[in-house]
Amino acid sequence: MKKIIFLTLIVSFISGCAAIKLNPNAKNVIVTPEKPDKDCKYLGSVSGDQGNSFTGEYTSNKNLEIGAMNDLKNNAAALGANYVQLITNRAASDSNGQQTSNQTSVSQVGNAFFCKNK
């Protein structure tokens, strides 16, 4: 039983270090800070996050950034959006008490739209 619990924890830890996967239906979602065309329909606010104070320290900055973007696109696609106007992009870090700090998470927020011409 201890072996099963240990293996489950190891698998969970390793998978926590990988970037969130992009769903197939989200591959054509455009993310940009630019305002959408006037013919685009607003569908709602979306966010994308990757990492936390535990897993983020063991996840590369690249995977944190890719994972947060993939999460944002996945959430937009779930609303039926194909365009996201990026509003905020934030990275958090933890200091280890010395002069260095580690990026631990990335969060992005945007407005999701459906645009006929995109």
C-alpha cells in the first residue's frame, strides 16, 4: 500500500512540472493585446494559470508560460471563442530568503470573443 501511495505521489509531482496541454479545439484561438474587430461577439472573461508555490519551483519558466497560455486558450475555446484580447499577464515568484527568487506561477486574464472573420 505504501508503494502505491509513493508511486502516485511521484507521478503527480512529475506531471505537475509539465505544461498544461493544448486541447485540439483550442489550437486556432488567437491571443493578442489588440482589440478585436467590431463584428466580434464578446463571450466572457477567461483566465489561464500554471504553477503554484509547490510545483512552480520545479517547473521551468518556459513550461509555466506555455501552460498558462494553453490554459487560457482551452478556457476560451470552451466558451466557443476564437479570439482573446489579453488584459493581464503576471508571473509570481517566491524568495528563498537570499538574493534569489524562483518564478512559481504565471497567470493570464483576457476577454474572449467569437469573430466570424478569424
